[in-house]
Amino acid sequence: MKVTFISPYLSTDSMGIRILAALLKKEGHDTRILFMPDRSDQMRRQHMVDVFVYEQDVLDQVIESCKGSDLIGITLMTQYFDAAAQLTKEIKKRLDVPVIWGGIHPTVRPEECLAHADMVCVGEGEISIVELLKRMEAGKGFDSVPGIWVRNGDLVVNNGPAPLVDDLDSLPFPLYNFKDDMLLWGGKFIQFTREAFYRHLHLYFPALTDCRDVSYQLISTRGCPYSCTFCGESPLDELYGKTKYVRRRSVENLLGEIKWALDNIGPFGQICFCDDTFVARPMSELKEFAERYKKEIGLEFYCLVSPANVSEEKLRVLVDAGLTIIGMGIQSGSDRLLREYNRGTFGSMKHVREAIRILDIFSDRLTPYYDFIHEDPYETDEDLLETVSLIASLPKKARIRCYSLVPYPATQLYNRVKGDGLIKSDQREIYSRVFGARHKPNYLNFLIDIAQLPIPRSMLKLLIHPYLFACLGRPIVGRAILEFYIAMKKFKRMLMPNMSGL
């Protein structure tokens, strides 16, 4: 059978559907992935809220590329709901092919998604998609496949969550099909060749240490040992149970994928481990990984950590193995907010300051990126001031990344915000927003934004001095400052190359 997957994300790594494509290929099916990164949509979403609409010419090309398919799958997170709905509507209008949606949003809101798609996959799709294709190929009914929910007239057939893959090592490596996959580039689909892949990575995802290089991304675990109230992982914990859902691949399997990628896709200048917290592995595994990685791979690498699992012993072996960039979620400088995020046992300010101290020991070889979230509906000016004060106290080499908090459906934060009546429209206030989209114009948000720039920490301290803050922190002044700053960012982006200009 022929299966066409569609990915609307800016990133073309798309590990989830690449693994699905590899599994189906192994089963004898033909697969194709249409990658549809759209920089203009990403830029638009940064500062305004609206529904994204594909050009008709792009939709025509999608239809042409999907002809002959037996099944069309669309992967989506919440902020791509409107894009998936538009694509599905056009496909249903012009092709007689069933459409299935998968990803975190269909998992947490299957009934809503079945108003558009014929089927949705609830949970992990590897086992369910293979069974679905077997039944479709045999001409059997597929309305009872575990994890695959279907629409039967006005009724929704609930088949529960998809089975989990207990042994992650049993999964194939992601499929990079440089012959059949397509990439939306400058408004036109082109063949997703190795050269096109590298051009896309160089433009949007260069290596953090050297923009002349590109990175290979992979995930060594599924699930996270923690349960932050804002995190999209938490609904999956509830769906499967945390003990069952958190799994990790073996060191042998990880190194095997990297070697395979270097031989078949490379070269790469950096390896990026995109796990929520890579160093949560036992020390024995980290030592095995470090020793073998240094000997068998030898490239710089990047990983994410949580404050409580940062230790000098772990960092010493990882830095020696090639760790040069590390990301750590601090989220807020306010202990009050950190407790509300359920981070008190692993990410409190006590944990944060100790982790910063340890990371700074390796500042000659390691660059830390510290992540913050703000524009929380329950965040006060005092909370924001604590965050800015913390940023101003960070070591000089530290890099800052700040994101606007979006209360995604089914998270504990969403349930609280919705229950308190602070969200009037999910579509407008959640679905049409992405990380970084500002919606609270004030002086402190302006300071959070400029904290990401290479400005002296002393300047930040000056800008939050009580006398200066008393003047500039007034709502009308703060709004004017932030709107001017956003206008400058928009102007800068207008001058930058985008997909249509390549």
C-alpha cells in the first residue's frame, strides 16, 4: 500500500513520522513524506494571532503529490491544528483517500480532530499503524484497531490508547528517503535530496557551536521522570502511567543510530540529544556512553538537563566526551511559580543555583543555555522581577532563551486556567499561538526579550533599578517600549531571507 505523510513543522527532522515510514517500508509498503515548513507562517505567529491559510497553489501541489495514496497521515501539535484542518478539507474534497491524524493534539483531543479527519491515532503509533495497514490491505474492517479512533457517522469509535513499544531498541532508525520525499521550498515542492536537507538545516537549524555545520538530532528516551504542570508530556503520563511510559534506548542502540546517520546522511558537525533530560540516566550508563561516544563518534554534542540531575561527576565525564553546549530549563526566578509548576522537588531556586554553580565550573569548555517561560496568567510583576534579577546575575558566558507560556490542552496548567475562566477562546488564545508570541505588552516583558541579546548583565541590573523601574514600568510606557521593540524585530525579519527568497 502507498502511504503519504504530511509534516507542517518548520523542522524536517520529524523523528516520529520518519520512524513510522521506516516501519511501514519494512512491512513492504511505499511511503512518502511531504515536508511543509513555512517561514512566513512562523514569522506571522511571533507577533500576531490569526488563522494560517495555505496558498491555493500549494494545496494543488499537495493534492498532486497525494494522488494514488491509500492512506494520508498528518502529524500535528496544537499550534498546527488550523493547518491540518485546511489540508484535510482540501484532500477530502478532491481525493477519495482516508486521512489519519497523529501527534500530541489528536492524542489529547481525539473527538475534536475526528470532526475533520477520518481517523486519529491516540498515543504512540508504531504498533497501531502497522496493524491498521494490515487490515486495510486485507480488505478487513479497521474500526477496532487499538489506538485508532474512527468516525462512524456522528459517532466516535473509542479504541483506547495505542499500545506502547516496550523495547525502543526494536524500532528502526528514522527513514531519510532522498528519492521520494518532497520539501516545500519557495512555495514549490522540490525533491527532498540530501542537498535540500542541508540547505534547510543551514538556514534554520545550524549547529549551535558553528553555524557552518549542521546537527543531527535524535531522542534517546520517551517520557520524562518529572511532571511539570505546563508540559505536554504530562497527558501521556496520565494516559499510560509514568512508570510504563518512561523508557530509554540502550547506549549501543544510540551509538548505532549516530554511526548510521554519519554513514548515510552525514557529515554532521554536532549531535543533538533532544531528550527532556538526558542526564537522568544512571551514572553507570552515562559513563558507558561517554567512554564509547568519545572513542567511536568523537563529535561535539548537545543535551538538555534538569537542575536536580546536574552533578559535577556527571558533567565531568560528559564534557570530557565532547559535551560543549547544554540546555537547562530554569523557567522562572520565582520559587512561588516553580512550586506551582510542580518543580519544587527538582527545579527549585535552590536546585537552580547549585546547577548554575556546577555548570560554571566547566565554563572554559561548556556553554550553557538557560530556558525561561513567562506570560503565565498567574505571574505577577514581582515574579517577573525575580526572573530578570536572576538573569542579570548569571555568568557572562550563559545564553538565554525565553518563551511565552502557552497552556496546551490536557495539561494541568490548562485545566486550571480554563477552570478559572482565563481562556475565552482555545482557537485564538492557544491554537494560533507559538512559543515566543507576545500578548502582554509591558516593560518587564521587554526586559525578558532583550535579556536574550548579548547585552551586559550590568545593563539589566540598571534597567530594574527601583527608580528607573518606577518610571519605565508604568503600563503606558512599557507598552510603547515593547511595541517599538516588536516593530523593530518585524522589520529585521522582513530583511532576512525566507523560504520564498531562496
